[in-house]
Amino acid sequence: MAYPLTERASANQPLTSVVGALLIGLRTLGILLSLLICLPMHYLWRLLRLPSPWPRFFLQLVATNCGAVIKTKGNRLKHDVFYVSNHISWFDIPVVAGVTGCTFVAQDGIASWPIIGWLCRINKTIFVSRTDRMQVGDQIDIIREAIEEKYPITVFPEGTTTDGHSLLPFKPSLFQAMAPPPKPTMIQPVLLDYGDVSKDIAWVGDESAVDNAKRLFGRWGIIPTTLHFIEPFDPADFGDRKAICAEAERRIAKALSASLSGEPVV
């Protein structure tokens, strides 16, 4: 006997819940197994004083394990680069780091998260305070020191996450590290695009990190992900931090508008 639409939806709900719980369990197990493989190798590389590729490899596995199918567009700079990206979810971190091997500038609250904070430290994350303006000068010094290393850095200047279909005003404070940079460094804007799946990825509102992770882990299907590496620019051409910030925001906003309209992102 055919169910009315509302009854069919109700009848299928337990099955959906079971499949979601199974996916959450399998993906959690996959991430733990990846960590058990990558972590000892990371410390072995550290013991041998070799540059460790294992944090990046682990983050690639996390993204793939959650269903991300990643493609890149544009010419990505690999050295002496400061990436500036829009921000949709915590999932941006394994996606972007898995592709670029970058480290991040992140809110200091993340440092205290169980496991996640520890993993961020392994990946050389630079923790900054969004509320204590007295620390801004010290934070800029830390970022400038990190720029002198060989690995790239990514910042999310919106300061929070969005639904992927809009941008919030960029905050210029962290761009002080690039006005001027401690060594010749280009700024490359990056548009992170999950397409129509953004609504399933976005971490907005009052949703907790755990609830967002459960929603993402329990999702069936792939996550088509595109990283658009936009034409880089020299911060020396734009003077102060506000002008540099405005130029990065302008380029990402233009790319987002093109993506939403189905036009080529340049």
C-alpha cells in the first residue's frame, strides 16, 4: 500500500537516521585510522629533522574521507605567498591545507578544542585573539615571523563563517603583517566554492562545532569542491593594510559573483 507523502517521509526517517549514524561511525573510524598512520610518521620525520609532509597528507585524507572531490582552477603560487580566502566551515581547513600545505591564522579559542586544537598546533597554526586589541601588535609580529618561513599562510579575514553565497566585510587588522611584508611576498586571493552543497557544509548561526561535524559526517554523497586561485597581487602596490584588505576583498567578491552567475572565475 502506498503511503501518503507525509507518512512516507515519516516512515523513511528511521532509515535515514540509521544510514547517517553509520556514515558518522565509518568516517570517524577512517579519520582515527588515518591519524594512527600519519602521526607516528610525522614524529619520525621530525626526529630525522626532515620537513614533514604528514600533517598535509592527514588533512587530505580527512577531506577525502568526508566526501570532498577537489579540483583547482587558476595558477597557484606555492612559495612566498599569503593566501586570503572566504570562510564557510571548519571543513575549509582540511580542504585548503590538503591542497596547499599551508598553515592558518585562526581564533585562539580553537587552541583549547580537544584533539582539533592539538592537530592545529601540529600544522603550525598561528592563533590570534579576535577580542584583545592589546595583543594585535604581538600577533602581527608572530605572523611576520611565520611569513619568513617557507610554508604559505592562509587567513580568513571575514572573521567568521558564511553560507558560501555571500561575503562579510573583511577585517584589515591582520593585513598589517603585509604592509610591508618582511620579505617579498605576494597576496593570492582564493575563492572556496562548494557549489549547491554549501548549505550542507556551512557552519553558521548557533550550531555547535560538534553538531556541524555530525551533520557533515552523516551526509550521503560527494562534496564537489573548487578552489579558485585568483590572480595574485603585490601588497607593495597598495600601501597600507586597509588598501591591501580592500583589494583582496574586491577580487574575491568579483570571483564569487562570477561563480554564482555561472561565469568563468578569473
